[in-house]
Amino acid sequence: MSKKLLNVRVAAAEIVANVCRGQSLSTLLPAYSERVEEKDRPLLKEISFGCLRWYPQISLLLKQLIKKPLREKDLEIHTLIACGIYQLMHMRISDHAVVNETVTATKGLSRPWAKGLVNAVLRNFQREKPRLMESYADQPVFLAAHPKWLLKKLELAWSPAVAADIVSANNLRAPMTLRVNARRNSRDEYLAKLQNANIGAKKTPYSDVGIVLDEAIDVAKLPGFVQGDSSVQDEAAQLACSLLELSSGQIVLDACCAPGGKTCHILESELNLQSLVAVDSEPRRLTRVEENLSRLNLQANLVVADVSALDTWWDKTPFDRILLDAPCSATGVIRRHPDIKILRKPADIDKLAKIQMRLIESLWQTLENEGILVYATCSVLPEENDLVVKAFVQSRTDVEIMTIDEAWGVATVCGRQLFPAADGHDGFYYAKLRKTSPSDLNADNKAGR
């Protein structure tokens, strides 16, 4: 027997509550989408994403609105009210409908006792909104809707203007960007296909195969998507491929490859690689890579392994090119993953930097002399980017930092940093390293020396 369908606001409250308990939105939303009516799925996504996007702000409002804190077992009531406040503040649904539907959802959460509380809190918010907003007018966490620790890190790393722009972009909806499959059509040809389908779009400024849609749509409505004409991939991620300087006959490694966007882009860009090895530690995530490769009619050698444990997967054949898209805080893609504001903790950054250093040190052993390793993260924090690369370079005598002379991003000591753009690319970092013998190194190429 199929599971009973959930009320959309019940589903949203449960999603946000489970994020607060440590689960990821990217796992929860697909599962819950299957449990609501198809017509309600866009609303479920909007409420879930929106509530999480503004949760640092909404949770402060609730501290004043809910006089007696709710018990942990009633977290879903807290998040139901939070979802209601998000709708009252940001959605074009009548206040009356929001209050009524949110109160009704208490029954679906098996907490009918909370009807009065939910009704009272939401109506009190409507009455007290100007006073409440004014009471937090000088609090950065409230105004920015970001955790305090992250605001501090951004302010220490970048100028006040850049930090403010990052925060602002993080609170916007991310655009939907495509990568055109150059094996099947040119960008101009695909733009024409989109125009014929009445889908508004424009070229990306930096990637020569990128297209930004005016509005996000279901991929099933994209012309030729099933046949492999295009893929969904942010412009910043598309820039990795050109940095690798691919050519015929090379042996290439895509470390930490899931979900496979860059793997597929590499194969689309160079038809005559000797081989491409794509490694990821999670079998479930490699399934996504397999699906992408299959749709695009591409082939790679997929390996399930901890890529830093070389003896479990590497056959001692050196790689000419390595793409290390390292695990990171994902602080450059918060607009796509707003649950990061809740899930990420200050201690995570040091832990991730240690993992990143371990990965780059291990993979360097697999790189051919004169080979190139491109280090990438979707972080905007120097601790995971320049500081990792700088420490690695200073620990060795066979590394040359290659200048990334491009129009995108800003130059850093060791690489190039992109910040999330309001109507463009995500936040991303790249560094490009060449393996060379110590005698070839010029001291000027050593970062920080």
C-alpha cells in the first residue's frame, strides 16, 4: 500500500526540522517531494528553501514570539511556525490563507494541541512585525540571515563591500545554468533550440559553453536534454575544464568526482583521452555519475574509494592531469544549499582544511612530472583555499604555481577566487599547480617565500 500523501506544509515543517537535526536538504527534499501531490512540489521547494535561507533571521523572531521554548520532541511545531513566518514575509500568499493552512497543518503533524499556539504566534507576528524588525535593526546576524561565525570569517577574509555582496548573493535564488555539449551542438545552435521552445536564455560571460536561463525549468522541458544536448552545471564549475589544458592521449584523474558534471565536461571537451579515472568514496553518489555518463553517451573508469588511500585503487600509472574538487564548506554555494547556514559549524573549517591537505599530498604522488593538478573548492574561505595551497607549496620542492590569467574572479596569492554573483556564477576557488623537478623551480614561483 502506498504511503498517504502529506500536506505540503507538514512536509516543509518536517524537512526543516530534520535539517535542524543534522540531515541535508539535498537528501530530504527529493524524498519528501514523492510524498506530496505533484502540483504541490514547487510550493514545497519554495517554502523549504526559503525558510532555511532566512532561518537565522526567523529563529530570532521566534525567540520573542514564543515565550516558552518548545520541547525538542515538538521541534516540528517550531519549524512549522518558522515556515509560516517565511510565507508571511516573502511569499505572495494571502496572510489569511497562510495562517489558516499553517494552523491546519498541526493536525497532519499529530499535534492538534498546538493549533492555538500556532494561530496566536502568527497573528502576533502580523501585529508586531514593525516592532520586531526594529528590535533587531542593529544585529548583523538578523540583517544578514547568516550565522555569526560565518559573518566574522567573511569580514576577516574580504573587504566590507565584498563580504556584503557575498551575503546578499547567498540570500537570493540561484539561477539555472546549462553546459552545452559541444559534441552535439554549438552554444549558438542550442540557444536557437531554446528560443524555438520559448525558453528565455543568454550566454554566460566566461564559459564558452555556458547558458543561463531566464527562469528555472524542469529539465524534461529542455530541448534535447534526454539525448545529451546539454547538462545543468553552474558557470563557475564549468571553468575547471579549460584550466586542465587537456590534449589527446592524456591519462586524467577526476578525484572526488560526484555528481559527475566535471567528469562529463572533461570527456566532452577532449575526445581522445587515453583514459579518465573518476573516483568517489560514496557508491550512491557514483550512481549519479553513471546516470550522467549514460545520458551523454560517455565512458569513464569509475572507482569507489577514498581517493587519498592510494593502495586501495591506484595501479601506479601516473596521471598527466588531476582535477581535485575537494570536499569543502560549500560556503560559495549557500544559495543552492541554504541548509549550510544551519549544518555548518566553525570547527568544520579546520577539519576540512586537514582533509584537503591530505588529499592534495596523496594525489601529488600520482601526478606525472610536468603534469598539472587543478585544486578546486566551492568555498569562499581562504582557510580552505589559498592557505591550503600555500602550505602545500611551502612543504615541497617540486611544485610550481601556475598563474591563472583569466577575466573571471580575483587573483589571490596562489590562485583565483570567484564570489557568488547575483545573476551569475557561484562562489568557487581554483589553483593550478605543475609538478616539476626542484632544479626547475624559480624561487619567485614559491608562494610566500
